[in-house]
Amino acid sequence: MATVVLVVIGLAHLAYGLAIDSVPDEYFWFTVFGSSFREAREYVSSYRYSDAFRLVSWLLLACLAAYWLWSRATVLHGHWRWFGWISLLVWLVWLTNAATKGDGAADAIRFLTLSKVERTYPSMFIRSYLRYRESSASMFVIPPVPEPARPSIADVVVLIIGESASAQRWSLLGYQGNPTNAALSPWREGIVALPVQTNGNNTARAVPVLLTGRQPEFAEGVLTYLDKAAKAGFTGVTLSNQTRFDIGDSFIFTAFSQRSAQFHQLQPGAQWDEALTPLLARALDSTPVSEKLMLTVYTYGSHPDVKDRYPPAAAQWPDAYDNSIAYTSRLLAEWIARLARMDDRRAVLIYISDHGLAFPACGGSYVHGSTRSAYEVPLMLWSNARFRADNVAWWAQWQERAQQAVAADGTLQFTNLLVPFALDDLLGMAPASKLPAAPMLAVASQPLLYPPPTDTRQCEPFTPYDVTKALQQNY
């Protein structure tokens, strides 16, 4: 029985590690319990062939080892039996000691694994699951919300959270392939766009940072921009085309559903993102001029399998990923057009993708990965003429930051933390309207040009930024 458990745990450990380049932490459990079975099937269907081969090879060897142990091992028989009983007694003593001291289960397991090996298989699974359970028990707690520091500088704020779109495929940001952002051209005057680093290559890691402006620790509850918006007098409305959670709620789903005055969840996977348009129009039209609106639109974007993320009529090119990004751009243009008609209010739209994807040149298809394209995402702001006229300095500051977004060596200056910083500004929660300074002075003298999709140099492993350290450095 023990060998079966170890094989199953090992298989999950290896599958997650190959796909995400990370050990299974609490975000692994949020992903597993917060994903639909449809999404799981799509994810498996897009798994790289090379990784699948490694997985099957490991499974075959593990099963052979398990069979050998079943048929030949005598660890708990004969003169080895005493060793098993002594090991069990030691564990029971440690558990009793932890309970006597009032330590929690996680502390007990940490002690049992001697702390130094807590990130190894299989003890990492135990530790990560306990952290997941602790987080699940506390994520409904909303801590006290501070009073606004000043009046808000916008009346309508729309945050569009994209899915799996890489900055390397945005033509607005230097992609030399298909014109994926052509639909946004009529609105170029009111757009600021820049590439930023994201903290994670999967939704469970990246979106909580967008929600909270930090790496959430759930022990005492977590404050989100939705809580701040409500405190600042905004009506919070969230529209989602993301997957419905079949097994358990994640922090993302809990935050949006619990902390929005109105929450609308489309049937996952059954509709393209354009099904969000009538809901968005209704939210805008039903908000009186005297009220302020914080509208969040959570799209399904370019989530694998990308060929299913847009209607057949939107297939302009052979590359399905480019088609999906162009389809998102078309929707953004439609939504901007609706906001542009609200000339009696100061309106701002922010778009950011949670993470990108690894490209086929790196093996397989468009999948989650640890390449640079998975960690560089597009950030776009649009504002109407009324907002820009009332906030000239703020808008100029964003234009300046867009010019400083890329360092001379090609690395990105800013992170997805710019989104919660910008929301604090717009909602009036920040003491002063000032974006964090660029961490580097030297900037690229030429526009950023991303390599062509077939360039394998982009396949080198990429290390994401650390949220806590980034906050300490004020960017």
C-alpha cells in the first residue's frame, strides 16, 4: 500500500515539476482543487511529448521497483520487524511532544522531517497540503480596511485580467510577426502599453498578487483591491469566464465572489470571452453618474488549448496563439469603445495577463513553462479624454514609465505589482499619486524587438522575481 501511495505522489510531483518548474507547494493544491475537469483534460492534451515520455519512463521504473518490493522485500519481516516498530515509536514520541507544546500539525510535520528535508518528496506534499488547509480556513477573513488617503482620481475603473498571454506576442510591444493588436490602433492615443514581469507562471501564483499587491499570507486574512474599492465608495462588480471550481474554492474565486457586490460566473469553457460583452455593457449602463464603479472582467484569454479560445471566424492566421491574442485585442477595443462614450465620467481601463506560455519552439505546443515568454506579460492602460485632462501629471508619469520599461540589457524594469499600485492611486488609497521608481537608470535606446517564434534562445529557463524583495526595493 505504501509503495502505491509513493508512486502516485511521485507521479504528481514529477508532472507538476516538469510543467511548472516548481515543487508542489500550496499553490499546487489551489490549482488542483480550483480547476474544472474540462480544464484538466485540456491541460493534459497540451502536455509536451518530451515531458510525457519522461513521465511514462519514470512511472514504468517506479512500478517495476514497487513490484520488486512486493515480491522480495523483507523489511518488516523476521529480524527487521524491530526496526519498523522503533521508527513508529520515534514518530509517535515526536507527535506527542508537538501536541504537548501546542504546536500545530504543520509544525509537527516540520519537526518530524527535521526541517531540512521538508521540500523533498514525499514530505513536501504533506507540508504543502497543510499550508493549503491553513490558507483555506483563513482566506474568508477580511482584515480592517484603511480609510482612503484622498479622493479617488477616477469614477469608473475597469480591470481586465487576461489569461496566458505573453508580451512576446503583442505587436504593440515589439512582436514582428502577425499584427496581433491591430484592433487597438484606433485607440492608440489613449493607450500606454509596456511589458512587465509576472511573479508566477501559473494562475494560482500570479493572480493573488494582482488582487493583494503582495504575496498573500492567509493567517490573519488578506486585503484586496476589492475591499479598498468598497471602502472608497466604489460598487464592485466582477464578471468571470474562468473555470468553475469543481472540487474546492481557491482564494481567487473566494475573493471575487465574496468581496464583489455583484459576481457573475459564466459557464466555463462553454462560451468564448465575447459572452462577457453584454454583461460588461449592463454593468456600465446600470451605474448612475453619481456612483463610482470598480469593474473586474476575468477572461479565459489564451489558456491552453489555445485553438479553442476564439470562434472559427477569428482564425486569421495559422498560429492559434496569435489568433487568440488578436481576438482578445478585438474585445478590448470593443470594451474601450463603450467606455469612450462615458464622457461625463473619468474612466480608466487596465489590462494585464496573469502569465504567459512556453512556445512550441521549446518543445511540444503552447503550454505552461518556465521560459522567459511565460514570465513576461503585457500591461496596458487606456483612459478617456476626461480622465487625461483631469490627471495630466499622472498620465504623463505612466507614459514615462513605459519608455523606461526595458533596460539596456533587455531585462524588464517593472513587475505586475504596478497593477495594485495603479489601483491604489485610482481609488485614492495611496497617500500620493506616485508610481514606484524604475530600479535601473539605463534604458534601452531602441524599441524592444522580440525574437521570432522559431528562435530557441527564448527556451532558456527564466527565474521569476521575488514579490517580497521587490516590495522592499519599491518596484
